[in-house]
Amino acid sequence: MSAVSLDLNGYTDIPNDKIAFVVTFLEMLAKPGDGRASETPSGVSLERWETPLPADYVRLFRQIGDDWLWFGRLVLEEDKLANVLKEETREIYCPVQDGKRLGLLEIDFADTKNPELAYFGLVPEAIGSGIGRWLIQQGIELVWRRPESQRFWLHTCTGDSPQALGFYQSNGFRPYKRSIEVVDDPRHLGVLEDALGPHLPKLA
């Protein structure tokens, strides 16, 4: 396939088996000092998930991300995913209620000065419960309790929930960069079902 040249002042056609996202990068340069912390939702606890089994992780990952075309972990071979999940610099936490994991808070501390929020989200039934705001605040606390932390950053994109960008900003993150990402459509790869991600419909 011939290379596609991106027109920064107009439309650029991409093949039907590709998908394009506008990615917004956000950062936090200090712990917010405005007292925005929320109370722990009733019956919910934050639990560290030590070295999850790939199958268990993928199950939760898909519960959270299928509607938003999360695929980054689905295209990894099981052994490669296992290696990622057991990285010493990666910390994975879940809000748990009645023994059920309701979300994912995954922080990559590989760059000790610039930890990254690698994945964050809730299962559908937990959305709107207040758990999300409480969970991101737990992540902020985990990052800034480390004296070496200088910047907490993440990225979100037009594949994610339309509420995501505003949610991160309301919790103290500031957008600083935008990019365009073009990747293989995971539905064309057979990684996700065709009907998923109706906000970015699969092209035949």
C-alpha cells in the first residue's frame, strides 16, 4: 500500500481497515491543593492487583473498554501481556465492592519523575456512581506521595468516552499537546466484534 500524506489543512482519506483518533495529552505538575477529595463510596475499597493473570486482566479490560475500542492489550500474545503485567514499575489497582472489581487504575512508574496513567476506567454499571472521581483521586494521591514525582500525565482520544477529557480536566489535569493516531481497526483484525464502538463505525 502506498504511503498516505497527511493534509494538516483539510481532509485525508485513510483505508477502510484503518481507524484514526485525535489524541489529547494531559499533565499535572503538582498535587491539586483545592481540597477536591471525595469520600470513599459506600462499600467500596481500593485493592492493589498484584500480578493479575492475563485472562483475568483481559476480562476486566474488555468489560471496561470494549465500547470504546480499547485494544492495546488485546493484540498482545499472552506471554507478552504477562510480562507487562508483572513489571515492577507498574501498579494496578481496582475499586472493589462485594468482591467484584468495578474498574481499573493502572499507573506506570517506569519514568519515576513522570509517571503515566496507563489505563483508567469503570465497568458500565459503576459509571455515574461517584466511584470514578474517587478512583482518579486515589491515583493522584499515589503519584504525589512519591517525592520523586514531578509530572503525572496521560492521554485520551476520540475513541474514548466523550466525557473523558472534561473529567480529567475537572480533576486537575491540563491539556498540553494533540496528535493524530492512525492504527489498524481492531474490528478488521478480528480482535473486537464489528458492532462495538458505534461512535466510530466499522467501514466495510
